[in-house]
Amino acid sequence: MKEYMENGASLGWLINRKLLQIEIYRPNQEVEILQSPQTLSGEDVLPGFVLDLSEIW
């Protein structure tokens, strides 16, 4: 994910199914870790987009 951020990505999600965790990457910010969220928002990068994680967990 570091390489994606260094190359201009505005938002990155790393989904870990085994630990039921999501790591959220944003430029110039610390990584945010969520424990088994049901949805993820596209924030201002993808307005209105919501990823439903209920089938993944």
C-alpha cells in the first residue's frame, strides 16, 4: 500500500479476511484499522460508493 500512496493513490483499503480487519490508507495520515466493519465508504474519493462487506465476513 505504501507504493500505491507514493504513486498518488488517494484512498486504499487492505482487507484481511483472517483477522476480520480493514486497514485504511490515506495520504499523509496514519493507517486506520477497523475491526469487522459491515461497510466501507468511498469517502470524498468515490462519493456515494459503499462497499458491503457482509458477504466477505
